[in-house]
Amino acid sequence: MEIKAILLDFGGTLAEGGLDWEPYHNAIRNYLVSQGYNVDMKDLKKALRGALSELEKIRSKGDEMSFEEVYSIFLTKLGVGYNDEVLNWLHENFKQHYKTSFYSCVEDVLKDLSSKYKVAMISNTMSDQPKILLKQVQMDHYFDLLVCSRDLGVRKPNPKIFEIVLNRIGVKANEAVHVGDSVEADMYGAQNAGITGVWIKTEDQPPWIGRAISSICELPKLLETLSN
């Protein structure tokens, strides 16, 4: 096949990370107390679970919400007044507590890919953190396009997000390869959009009979075989 573009997932593909929930909850409560709201931690966690439940309902339809939209629901459930300043603080707090580290080979892989193909990131996230992290480590310039699902209101596996990205970079579906760690979101999402998928083998995922690699480090060599 003639490959013109590589589409890359972020979390589990280029980097790994997670949220340290207890310090995260404590930071939110301390902030709200400083704003004059004597919030009980039990109520805070319940309100946040409720907001995240609303998010999952939206996501189950292939759509997406922004961090600010989700946390507006959270604050409303908690009975706390808010404005853009409060929402911005909460988003920054989320970014500080969500610890992320890039896989060691990522920059070498991105450098190789960007010399041969158009490269785009498609990340399922209500935050813009993937873009910020790539910029912080000065790897954003390897990409022709960086897309977070919050930007478009749709998320993988919804084929719309793939179609939008392909349209923006000027590449046809049969000329693209999408790489990700989620069988449902990345592999079936790409497949339903007519894109070749490459799965990064990950535990606790359903079986995938298509192309697969153990890590992003193996991608350049696999792409050579696909191009032949």
C-alpha cells in the first residue's frame, strides 16, 4: 500500500500516565474551601462521579465533552457557583495531578515518521494536555496536526473524527495508518473509517487479528513492510 499519513493515539501509544486521585480530590476541596465553600469530601466525590457518569453517557454515543463542560456539571451538582477563572483553575489542577511520561523511543520514531509521512495525533480526551505536553518537550513540530477529541465534540471509535483529520491533512483513508492501544477505539474506529490499523499490544484488551506491535518503537520497521 502507498502510505501517506500516520495517525497516532497519545495515551498508551506515545506516553503513559494516570491521575493520582486522592491528592487530586484534596487539592480541589482545599481550593473550594479557599473560595468560601465548606465542601464535604464525600459530597465532592459523589458530585464528581455524577459528572463523569454524564460524560460517559455522551461518550457512549461517540461524542465528547470538554473538561470545562464536565466540571461545570460537577460544580452544579455540588452547589458551587463558578466562572471561567474557577474552571481554568480546575483544569490546571487536573494537568498538574495527571502524571505523564513519554516512552523512550518516541522522539526517534516521530523524527523518522515526519521525514516520510504526514503525521497527526488523535487523542480521546476532554483536556488539551496532550498538545501541551508535546509542546513542552518540543516534539509538537513533528506533527502536521494535533487533535484532541474535546476539540471536535466527537471521539474514537466514531469514524467522524478520523474523517475530519484526514480531510484536514489532505489524505485518503486508504493512504493512512492509525496506531493505538485500544482495540475498540483505535482499531475498530480506524477500520470503520477505512483506515489500516496497527495495534500496540496492551493487556486487558479484546483480541485483535490485524497488524500488531509490542510498542511504538517497532512502528518504523512495520511500516517498511507495509510499503513494500
